[in-house]
Amino acid sequence: MHTYSRLRVVGLLVGVGVNGAIAQISAASDAIAAEAKAFMQEYGDDLRLHRREALADRYSHRGVFLPSESSAGPISFEANAALYRTSSQWKGPEAFEWRNLFYEVLGPDAVVVVGTFLWRDASKREAIEFSYSNLLVRESGRLRIRVEHEAAKARN
């Protein structure tokens, strides 16, 4: 085989290998993005239905960072779970809707979700729109919230 032909064969094999690796990465990225979308759909259902235990279990067992709550470090899983499980501080929404969620896959076990949501309390006539972001990380085989930030958007 001539040198040129060998180079062509090697080039084809390398190309096939690279394309195969890219396809695997793309498939893994698509899979975790779909998992994150399902997580967010279920999270919204839990909020609408006031499923306190399910909400508590959506957060990282290593703790959660809540920048909008001005915490210096992570809030323990137990402290965050108590808010949902037993606290009278948390009141579920009368109406809730995710809007314009975007998913940025960071790797096989991490996704950033950015978007907005509408939240309406029973005592209010109008829903309030919030900006929202979180970092979902895989723990014990499932996605959990490690960082969560939300802020009411200014009304026009």
C-alpha cells in the first residue's frame, strides 16, 4: 500500500473514531437533558400539588446553596427539608407554571436550568413572575438540586 493510501485509511479510521465519540457524547448529553426536563416537570407538579415530602427530597443531601436567601454556605439537607416537611413558613402556590426553561448540560451528572416561573398565592389575584436558575447534580442515581436561585422580576 502506498503511503498516501495508508494515510487515507488512517484518516478514515480516526474520523470514524472521533465521530463515534462525538455521537456518544451527544447521546449522553441528550439523555441527561431529557432527565432534567422530566425532573423539572415533576418538580412543578410537586409544587402545584403541595407534595411536601417529595419537594424536600428533590434537594441535594450534601446541602443546598440558596443565594437568594443570602446564605453564606450550603443549608443542610435536614434544615431545608424541615422547611417543606413541617414549617408553616412554606405555603404552596395556588397556581404555578414554569416558563422558558433552558438546559445547559455541564457533564454526565450535572445540568444548569435557567428560566422563569409564575407563582400565585391564594391571597393574590395576580401571579408574580420570578427569574429562576438551578444546578442539578446526580446523587445516588438521580438528579437533585445543589444550587437554586430565584428572584421576583420587576413589574412594568
